[in-house]
Amino acid sequence: MQEQTLYLLLGGETTVARLCDRFYELMAQVPQFATIRALHPDDLQSSRDKLFMFLSGWLGGPDLYVQQIGHPMLRRRHMPFAIGEDERDQWVACMLLAMESIGIEESLREKLLAAFFNTADFMRNQPGAGRR
């Protein structure tokens, strides 16, 4: 019997791809996310592809990011960008909206939201009120 990973519970590759597509669509379209949009290149395809590969492995599916790029080293890769509480909160809000808009079930969405928040908070490299 195969373990029920978050990757499988979400619906696998198709749903993770839809989530990444929607996340970057929202980032580009919703004024509330302008600060994090400005941290990205004009063409979001590479960012989208990297998020898809990362989430695939992070959620318990194929470890595509490691296979194609290497260890994620998330904090190190994000150090060139000023990430504070506002950026963290925009990223998490954008991901929540993306999860809602593609119809991820509420209990799974809540579990993912907590994990996304913890990861986004770990990316902070600017002074703030302290990590939660």
C-alpha cells in the first residue's frame, strides 16, 4: 500500500502544476501582491518551474528540484532578496488564494497553509517582530 503523501492527497503532478500556475497568475494580477511580484523576474516561467519542482519533492512526490538543480538551500537562494514580514505575508496570502481558487479541500488547505507559513517565515532575512 502506497503512503498517502500530501502530494498524492492533493492529486499529484496535475494539481501541483495547477497550484503553481495559479499562484504566479495571482501574483502578477493582484495589486496586493505587488511587493513580492517585484522580487521576481519579468518572465515568471522559470520561477514557476522551480516552485513546481520544489513543491513536488517537498510534498512527498518526485524530488524534481534535487534531481535537476541540486539541494534547494532555500534560505541561501533567497538571501539576495529583502524578505520581511510583509513579503512573507504576501507570499502566504497569495498561496492561500491560489489553493482556494483551484479548490483544494479545506482541511488539506489548512495543513498546507501552516507548513507554507513556517517555510515562508524561515525565509525572512529582514528585522521584524521575531519569528512566530
